Amino acid sequence: MRYRAIIFGVIGTSALLTVYFIVLSQISGWAYTKAQFSLNWYWIITLAVGFGVQVGLFSYARALHKARMSGKMLGVTGTTSGGAMLACCTHYLVNVLPILGVTGLVTFVGQYQTWIFAVGVVFNLAGIGYLIKSLRAGSHPVLSYATTLGDGFRH
């Protein structure tokens, strides 16, 4: 059960990184994508790993309880993580988006990119905390070492 949760977590992390690289490469090209990743790798990796941890915890909780937990927290924080990762490059859409009338939004995102990343990380941590709290409130002694990555899924 714990290995399946870890696999789902790795898949979640990989999926978010894949979406980031595909979207950014389509918008600005591969060279720019590599350059942006080099500049912001610590934010991007943190957001992707946080999302993967949430996916792993959520799948572990579902397997333990065999009941439906609210997927809203995972959806909200995952969307925030993905949005924050993509926000790093949105300001390069300025060449195309004036036609759509959203230049102000693109400028805002470009100016506050670091803050947007930080908010994404905070939402990630809140989602992880919520899932850990939900697991601990259950009838199983789930996550006896919740903060230790190696033993985090010991049952």
C-alpha cells in the first residue's frame, strides 16, 4: 500500500513537471524553457514535489479508509502549484496577449512572480498539513514519522 502511494506521488511530481516543460516550450521554445528552469528550479521543484507528496498522501488515505475523502484540497493546491510554476513565464505572452486585452494581467504576473511562487508553496504546505491531519484523525496510526521522507508511509 505504501509503495503504491509513493509511486503515485512520483507520478504526480513527474506529471506536473511535464506539463510545465510542455506548456513553456510551446509558448517560448526549448532554449527559453531551460533558461527559466535554471533561474527558478528551486521554486519549480519545490512546487512539483509538494504536489507529488499530496498525491501520495491522498492515495494512501483512500487506500486506508476505502472511502471518499474530499478531493477539493488536493485540487485547489495542485492547481495553485501548477499555476505558480506556469506564472514564471506568463509575462512572455505579452507579444500575443494584447490582442486579447490581458496585458495588465501578464505584467502583474511578471512583476510578482516570486510572490506567486511563494503563495503556491504555502498552499502546498497547507494541503500537505490538511492531509496529514486527516490521516492522523482516522482510526489508523498512519504516518508515525510524518516528516521523515523515508518512513513517512510506515503503517
